Amino acid sequence: MNSNVSLYILVMAGVTYLIRLLPLTLIQKEIKNVYIKSFLYYVPYVTLSVMTFPAIIHATGSVGSGVAALAVAVLLAYKGKSLFQVSLAACAAVFFLELFL
């Protein structure tokens, strides 16, 4: 069993290394295509969003309170409130929804 785990870790390390190494070695010239540059610009934001939003919804006792907190946070952020105010309001929304429902 130990040798299988070691093999799995070794394969994962190799794949991770290759994913990061191949673009550096295969793409020598500057990327000039506007569409590809735009795509690569937004990849970190999309990846962060894809990881964050499900965690927000499922981090509470019920999915409803997570969705409500997300809605409160998005609304206050859209109105230009500070990060502290947004997070405080979202936490308060979850607290009161979990307390009364």
C-alpha cells in the first residue's frame, strides 16, 4: 500500500511540473493575439470565482443562508461599500437567518 501512495504522489508531482513547464518551453514568442491575451488575463479571476462561490454557499448550516449572505454581499459591494462592511453584513445575514430559521 505504501508503494502505491508513493507512486501516486510521484505521478501527481510529475504532471503538475509538466503543466507548468510545457508552456514556458513551447511558447517562446510574445503572444500577440488579442483574444488569447484576453482569455489568459481573466483565467485567474474565473478560477478564483469557481473555487469561492460554492464554498460561500455551502459554508453555512443551510444553503439558503449561504445564498442570502452572497446576495447581501454582492448588493453591498455593488453599492461601493468597504470590504469590512460587506463581510460584516454577510456574516450578520447568516447569523440572523440561522438563528430565526
